[in-house]
Amino acid sequence: MGKGHSGWTEDPRDALRARPDFSLEEFDRGATPGFRGRKSDGKALGRQRGTLLSELQERLFAEGRIGGSRSVLCVVQGLDTAGKGGVTRHVMSMVDPQGVALHSFGPPTEEELKHHFLWRIRRALPRPGLIGVFDRSHYEDVLVVRVDDLAPRDVWEQRYDEINRFEKDLVDCGTVVLKFALMVSQDEQGVRLMERLDRPDKRWKFSGNDVRTRGKWNAYQEAYQAVFERTSTDWAPWYVIPADHKWYSRAAITEILTQTMIDMDLGWPQPDWDPFDMREELAAEMSSRALKASLSDTVDNVKSAIAEDASVQREEVEVQVEDGDVDGASAKAEERAALAEVTAQKAQRFAELTRTRQQKERLVEQAEARETLAREGR
Ligand code: AMP
Ligand code: MG
């Protein structure tokens, strides 16, 4: 999707980030900031991003497997019916299940209450290579705890700074922290709660507590405002997402996650051994028949892998250009340079493929000679 059509006209990380002057009171929960288009456009773009996101996730996973330390943590907060569950399911459906780890945080258990409030959070952090998703989080300890007086003021007051330090450590150790607050309007929440009561298939989601919590609407708005003021840091900013349109909140979170992972510059990990040497070793143990089968598969397999990789890289370039990270003539030049690099790498890989094929043809001949010798020797 190019400029002038539907899609993101602004990087949603800029459009939605909670800055020091952020005011929740003035925040329009039915708006669609940074996006031009309708629900169908948002959904179509989301599907397109899904392919890219799943590729990037696989690279992160691969990096974790070979000893990398990076991971991504998505913290999802919001009042009942804001769409936390829907968003997490949606994001998770786009990537390989083994690459994501979901944790939902409810009222602390007896054991959890014996520990520091971050204890259960630390235990749930994503391991290297994973995308962790928190459905509610340590922020409940300055939200519900503050609103419902579950701890004395001086206890929750100091938690904002503690949280900031905790997240700074996380980031310093290689975790990218993304914090999403889904903000629904009071009217829309009423409509969604009513739907849960009306539909037999949704009643399980309803709890009598939801109405009591809704009754503390203003106190929650104040508590959220304090969270944005005190914990939207340079290292772990809050993205406040208007949530009256579910398609928009999904599109926004998908886009922010994709953009973030593009910026992580995830490549395929390079092994510290030479595939040409390894191939010699492996072939010494293979029959000529197996080697021939492998040779006939080589070109097709490798060609499509190279082409897929190049198309992902091209899409990464396009996404960055679309979202207006750069503009005008310098944008065109940068785009051309980036695409030229992709093409050059592709050519290099095809050259390697040619050498691979030559090596394998030689290995087949060697195996045949070896087998002839063995037969004659018997
Ligand atoms: P739900 O997300 O609808 O399943 O509800 C989970 C409930 O757990 C919400 O009512 C939260 O307020 C509550 N909860 C989560 N974390 C805490 C916490 N640290 N202390 C007290 N209640 C919590
Ligand atoms: Mg609930």
C-alpha cells in the first residue's frame, strides 16, 4: 500500500505515545490516530503485516536459540471489555505458538502475596528469543491496589519508581518493553458489558465485579493518568490506544510490534562453522543415492528460501517508507539504497548456491567412486 491510499500516515509509535503532557481526560477513545481508512482497510493491512511479523518472530526465536539475549515483552493493560484478551489472541495468532508466552495476572494468590509485588512478574518474563505477552501486569499494583486501597498509600506511591527501575534493568538486559493501554469510553464499555449479559455465549466473561469496578470509573481514570505521567519512560514508553474500535486497536498494536521488531534488525544467525566444510563431513557418511536426492532438491529449496528472505527484506524497507520515517527526495534515495542492498545480497546468495551445487556434484561422484571400490573390494 503506497502513499495516498489507506494505511498508516504516521508511525503509530509517534501518534500514540504518552508524552509528559498527556491528558487522559482529553483523549478521544473513538478516534483512529495516524490511520487513514476504514475497518476493512485496517484488517487487510493487519493480515499483510502478519506475514512479516511471523518471519521476524522466527528470527528472534533463532537468535535466542544460539545464545542471544534479546526478547520482547508486550504489557497489555485496560479496564474490563477494553479488548485485552482479543488483542492478545489476535497478535498471538499471527506468530508461531512456540515463540510466544502469555501470562494473565489476576488477584495475587496467597503465596504471591507473601512476596514483593514484582516476584510473580519476574517469574513470568520472556526467555531470550520469545515474545512475552502480559494480560494485566505489575501495573495492577498501582491501579486496582490504589483504587481499592489494597495497600497503604506510601506502599503504592513508591512503586512507580520501582517499576521504572525494574523496566530499565529489563531493557538493559535485552528485553524490548512495549506497554499498551487500551482505553475504552464509558459508553462503549456499557454497551460491551450489556452484550456479555445478553449473549449466552459471552456470559462466562461477565463477573458481578465488573459493574462494581465500572462504578469507580473516575478513580480508575485518575490512576491510569498517574501511570502514564510517572511510568512512560524513554526506555519503556506507554502507547495509549483508543479502543472503541476493536479493529483499530488491533491494527495499531500489530503495527507497533512489527515496527519495533524491524528496528531490532533481526537477521538469521550466522553459525561459526563453514557449511562447505560441514557438507564434506556429512557427505562422507552418505550414500550416493541419498546425495543425489539431496542434490536434486537443493536448487528449488534454496532458491525459494532466498526469494522469501529477499521479499521480507523488501517489505521491511517499504513499511519504513510508508510510515514516513523519512520523507521527500532523501526518502527515495534511502529506499533505493536499501533495495539495492537487498538485491546485492540476493545475488551473493545465488552465487553461493552455484558453488554449493558444484560441490555437491563432486560429492556425488566421490560417493559413487567410494561405493564402486567397496563393491570391487568384496
Ligand atoms: P480478568 O482480567 O477480567 O480476568 O480479571 C482479573 C482481576 O484480577 C481484575 O479484577 C484485576 O483487578 C485483578 N488483579 C490483577 N492483579 C491484581 C493485583 N496485583 N492485586 C489485586 N487484584 C489484581
Ligand atoms: Mg474481567
